[in-house]
Amino acid sequence: MFRAHRVVRTSVAAVAIAAALFTATACSEAQKALDCTKLGIELTNDIAALQNVLNDPDAAAQSLEDISKTLTDAAGDIDSQDVKDAIAKMTTEITELSTQIANKQTPSVDAIGLLRSSAETITKACTS
């Protein structure tokens, strides 16, 4: 009888530990997905802000710097290769826009569209 209780207690403890680990892992994955989706939303808002200041080269340059920093900060926390690829693509687009602004060129509407598309790709990759 004593052994049976010990086996039951050990089994119950093992199940409890497994459930706790599963819950912690599931919560961690859910938090990562939430953070990733939040990144997509933040980028969309930042791109809208950039579009509002395109006529002011200094403000546009600062806006691009802010977006770049957001991407750099997020890249280290992202596990998904699809999201990392989308971040790399968007970083390249930001570099090109920054160069245009530094050369006193007005960025085209297409360039802003590419940024928007990249932000959408990040959001989609986060939820897939």
C-alpha cells in the first residue's frame, strides 16, 4: 500500500511539473507572437508618421532612424526566420530611403508603399 501511494504521488508530481512546463512554454510562445504582432503595428504607425514628415528632410531622417532602431531592437528577440527575413528586407529599404533623403531627393510613394508592404509581411509572418 505504501508503495502504491508513493507511485501515485510521484506520478501526480510528474504530471504537475509537465503541465507547468507546457503552460510556461505555451505562454512564452504566445508572448513572442504578441510581441511580434505588436512590432508590426508599431512599424505601421511609424510608417504613417514618416509619410507625414516627408517634406521635412530632417524629420524624415529622424523617423527613418526611429524605424531602424525599432527593427534592430526587435531582431534579437525574434525566432522566426520569415520575420527575420522581412526585417532584413525592410532594413534595406530604410537604408535606401535614408540615402535618398541625405541626397536631398524626395522619396517616391512607391518607396513608402514598399515599407508598408514589409510591415504587413512582418505582421503576417508573426501570425503564421
